[in-house]
Amino acid sequence: MYQTKAEHVLNFTVVGGSIGGLSAAYCIHQAGHNVMVLEKHDMAVFKSQAGSDLRVPPNMTRLLGEFPGTEELLHKCASIIPGHIFIEGSEPVGKMTYKEEMFADLGAGFYRMPYVDLWSHLYSLCSSSNIECRFNSQVTEVIIGDSSAGVSVVLDTGEHIHGDIVIGADGHNSVVRRTILENQQEDPQDDAGERSTPTNLSNVHEWITCRLSIPQLEIGKDPELQSLIENDWWTVWLSCGLFYNASREGNEYYGLNIFYPFRQFQVDDMDWNVKQTCLSPEELQSTEGEPRLKKLLSLASSCHRVNQTNYNLKVFTNKTMQLIIIGDAAHAAIMNGVHNAAIAVEDAYALGFLFSKVSDQHQVPLFLKGYNEIRQKRTKMIRESDSGVLTVHTLPPGVAHDARNEIFKKTLEKEDDEYDDIYSQIIQDYITQCNYDSKDAIEEWWHNWGRLI
């Protein structure tokens, strides 16, 4: 995976055993270090995610090629997403086709694949590398010593686990992030302008995402719904103040995501493995327009909500460079969106690359400063992109709404090979995000700065 291995070996504790945590553990181990993964859930929780698919955009597809066996896994278990159909009310208003030429230029495809398949593959890679993964091990506290004393995590059993560096891959309610924020607030030298606090600068933090799984067997019983499960196209229902997107998830489930302001309904945040059987009556009544959408919502067998808070982090480490947060613990990518898993894998690969170069403990703060610079730029890209998607898909009636629909409408009036200019307007931001190459970014930083350290 990396051309070098670390000359100075460190002991890492990874908090969280999902896609991001296992990716980080494998990358850090490949860089030459010792790694332990602590996951609060039982292994069975991960293996039971039958109705949960991942979106694997081209930037993630390319990077997964660095992990042994993942290309074969994609060919075996994943399906290519051909594009999006946009609907307002009950009528199609536009489409976005993912052309073969686009994927050829990007050097990778856009896939959906079962969560459990990628998780199981990453877990197998970690196990075969003798990385210790401890399940049912909930971290409740992180204790930071000075740089020479290391850092400890405390489990709910009272056990202390000591190491040199802790990587927080523990999701949007991260214990490791909480520790970083608490230490910033306690530090009298901390510049208030640099504190990582919740912000109103982005609309993303104002939203809840709600993910529903609907049995395809139930959908197939309704003639009005059958067409939704006959292909892998994404269907996007546009509405004022909220929107929905949905597609097949394997052969058993149809996944539907709702994005809306949390102020609209009083609903609680949920741990990712907790399922709720239905939407509230208020949420069902809020569904506008499309009769098929109302039917789908009523057929859902599970419902999972996430309250999104955007902390607008300036850095993803603590001041002593002993704590690092990655994935949903660190970034403001909208939950259940395109890039959640992708940015976690990007983070993991970048950390592994940098720590493969470590020959002395004193290099770590300098390397992580570079990591912060690189990933902050990427986070800004994702934040702006997701905010733009939320804005465009939820426009209220008015001039901007009509202009959006006029552009979308042209994609329905012309053949795919006749609307290149229109297509470029719609898809350019998506191409920019998916063309990002974490490997190139970290190698460029190393060439310009890291090798001088």
C-alpha cells in the first residue's frame, strides 16, 4: 500500500469499528505501527445491516483499489448507478445521466454496494494482519497526558488502555471529538477565533436526515410502485424545505432518505444501529404531492434519524497532536449523503501515508499539521457542495425555483448526447468532488513539504 514503513513504531488506539475505523486501522498497520480497534457494538450488529447500502463515488472507488481484494469485491457485490431522475409533485422535471465518458475521465465508476460486504472485507483484512479488534468495548473517556506520557482511553468497564495516539472514528456523536473540544475551551491560550464550535455559517447543521428501508417484496405488490425497483436509477423528489432520494439496495430492500430541517419536527437523534418502525404521524402528513412517495413511507420496515450538527472544525487534532478524528466524527458531510464513507477512507489513507514516513516521535506534530491543512481544504469542498445540493433541491416557489426547473426540463427534451452544455451545468460540481484524489493530495504535500522535515 505504501512505499515505506515507519522507522519509529507507535501504538494507536482506534475508537470505532465501522468503515472508517477499520480503514484507518488497516492503513496505520500497513504503515508499520501497532493498532487496536475498540468498538462499542457487537460484531453481529455490523453483520446484520442487510438493508443498508453504501454509495461509493469515483474518488472512493479509486482509493479502494489500494486495499487488497476490493476491486474484485466491487465487481462481485456492487452495482453501477446510472443516474438520477428528478421529480416534483408527481411529474419528472429532469434527469442526470452518468455517462460512460465521465467515468472514463474520472478513472472509476459510481457504485452502490451492501454495507456488510465492504465492512466484512475490511474486517477480514484487519484480522489477517493480526490487528486486534475488540467488540463490546465502549469508550467513555479519553485521558491526555503530555506528549511523552501518551494517552489513555477508559472503557465502560473501568479498564484503561494506553497508547501513543488515539484515532476517533466514532461517528457524529464522537467521544474523541468531545475531548478535543473540551480541551480547547479549557486552554486559556486558545484563540477564540480558532475554537471549533457549532456554527450557523452552513445550512448543513440545520438538518436532520432520516433513512428508511422498504422491503422490495412489498413494493412489488403495488403496480404503481413496481417501476421503482426495476432499475438502479436514483429517484429524487424535490420539495419546498425538504427533499427525498431513493433507490434499490441489493435485491431485498429499497432505501429512501429524507433531508429536512430538524426544527420542523421534535424528533430525537438515534444511534446508527437503532431502528424505529415508522415515521411519526406529523412526518407522514408533511409529505407533499407524489402519491407514490406517501405509499413508500407507509411501507417502511425501519426508520433511522440523525440530528446533524456542524462543528466547522478548524483542525482535526488536539493541541498535543495525540488525538485525531476522522470521517463523521470530523467532517460536515451531510449524513446519508454521497461522501460519508468516502471521506473516512480518504482520511484513513492520508494518515497511513504520513505515518509510514515517521522516523522520530518529534515528526508527528509536523506531519499532522500537514494532515490538517490537506483535509481542511477537502472538508471545505464537501461542505460547500452539500450545502449547494440542499439549497437547490429544496427551493421554495420563486425565480430561483423556476430557473432550476427550466434547466432540468431541457434534459428531458433532448437525447443524452445532445445536452452536453446543460449536462455540464448540472453535474460540474459533482465531477469536481469525485475527481478529488486523496493519494495525489497527500503525495503532493509530501513532495513539497514533508520530505524537508
